Amino acid sequence: MRKNWSSDGPSSWCPALLRWFRQHQRPMPWRDAPTPYAVWISEMMLQQTQVATVMPYFERFMRRFPDVHALAAADEEAVLKAWEGLGYYARARNLHRAARRVAGEWGGRMPVTATEWASLPGIGDYASAAIASIVSGEAVPAVDGNVLRVMARFRGSDDDIMRPATRRRVYEDLLPHIRDVNPSDFNQALMELGALVCRPRNPLCDACPLQPSCVAHRTGRTAELPVKTKGKAGPHHMVAMALVWRRRRLLLARRPAKGMLGGLWEFPGGRCRRGESPADAVARIILESTGLRIKVGAALAPIQHAYSHFRITAHGFTCRCTVGGQVKAGGECEALKWVRAEELADLPLTKVSRDLARGLGSCRALVSAAPHRRPPVS
């Protein structure tokens, strides 16, 4: 049901919102010097990630890649390593592709308009609007989850905020307001209000500058709004992974560049079949994906991990080769290589593999845990 997506004059609530923002905005490194490059990096990192998590990553990333030319010149593995821990690695790969386009095809000239930003890989409607409004002052509303929640409550709307039509209505509602004020402050103020005050649960209505005109507050519906369709719970998979030792080195597999966690390294493994124990599964999977026959050793503590559409329990095992020879990549392994334990810190690993490595202890402990008996080589 559509309800209360009405446009009123900016004098009714915009000044109060902007005054609140000037007083309460959080210090952020990209706000101190809002260059197009810095704002772009921050917006890519902030997608589905909280500000407190992003800030140290942003500062390290900017030191490593201070401008678009440095980012474009880097190899993908270095970019993925700098991104490690932020998740949603397609963002990093798209960022790298976009940097190469800007540095190459555009001669290093950064986009100006939201339309130009949206032409780059990985930049959608929200991010393009946010960047263009902050760095160029373009009057285009940036509608993210925080803004949808704020406006649904403010207008008292029952529209499902997961529907594209609702996002469009919010955009149209905000358009006349952003044209009459500072676009950068306006967009950031709404996002900041959603993050700090109009929170998903237990909103701080007494601290909200929009409270006098908020329909949800006036009607006692802040807990009911916004209306948001819940997705179905994803499946759960049992996964078996092998930490295979040979000549005091561990075997790593690189995931295909296209697809989930593309380009990251991990301990080889895969899903268990129905009724198959993780120990039996890991021996089968390693033989199928690498051609190695292994002796399965001690089990590590299982790792629970949730992805966007499914969950896994990863069972890791320390293993050693029983038949040596040349390994071959197969299945979901794009490449395989043997690495010393101390080299793990320099590679972009999946979070599950990083957690499994921690289960073995420090790098010194990893080396000492390696089997000393050399396997036969065919």
C-alpha cells in the first residue's frame, strides 16, 4: 500500500536536519579531504560494512594505493590482500577494474557527474549519487538502506523498502529538497541520521531533528516501520578442507577469478556429500581436485561462517601426502601452489582459511607442526 510519499517545502524539516548534521557528524578520514578518489574508495568499502570497520581499512588502503594510478598499476592479488577481511570481494575486483579504466581510457581524469560514476564497474545508483553529490555538489539523492528507513518512518509509509518502486518514490520525494540545499550535506545528513539516531531497532526519537514532523513517531509506529520483506533462510552446507603438508609447505588453491571470492587463496576442499563424514569427504575432494592421495590427520576446530545466501560449517584437517608428484588444478581450483607457513600472511586468503590457519597457531607453530617425513615422489 502506498502511503504518504508527499513532498513538502524544505523549510519544514531540512534546516533542522542540516543543523543536526553540522553538530553531530562523525569525523571520518574521507570527510577531512573529500577528493573524488578518497570518497570513491570510502563508498565502495562502506557498502554493507559499518563505518567503524571501514576506517582502518581505508587508511591502510590509501597508504598502499594513494591515487588512481597506483591502484591501476597494482596486480589484483595485492588489491585483494589490502581488502582482506572486508568481505564482498567483488567490490575490490570492480574497484580495480574501474581504476584501470580511469587511468587508461580516461587518462586519469576522475568522473564528475553521477552518470559518469555509474558507468564504471561496481558503481550503482546509490554510490554514484553519493560520490557525485559529495565531490561535485550534484543535486542527486543518494538512497541507501539508512535513508529508506528514515523516510519510511518520517512519511509513515507502509511500502516495502525492498521493492525498487519504493526506492524510486523516496528518490522523487527527496529530489526537490536536495535542490534547495547543499547536496553533500543533505545526503550525508540523512545517512548519518539513519546510522546514529533512526536505527533499525530502538531508534533515539528524542534526539531526532525530524521528530516534530515524523508520522511514525506521532502514530506510535516506529517499531513497525519500515516494512521490509525478509528473505528466505539460506541452506547450510558441511564443508571439508585439507591443510596438506609436503616438504614443510602447505598446499593452497586459488579460486576462479569470476565468481564468489574470486582470486582469493584457500586451503583446498569442498562440500560433503549426503551421509559422508568430513574426514572421508576431504580425502575424496583432494584426490578429485588436485590428484593427490592424502593421509587425513588431526581435525581442527570447526569454523562456522555465513555468506549472503547460505551458511557453512568448515571442518579442517591436517593432512600429508601419501603419494607425491605433480599436483593438478581441477574443479573449483584455478591454480595450486605450495607455500611456507610464514608466506600465508602475505597472501589474500578467504576468511575461513585464515581462521583455520589460526587454529594451528602462529607461523612458528605452523612450521613446527609440519610433518618432517618426506613423502615419496613419483
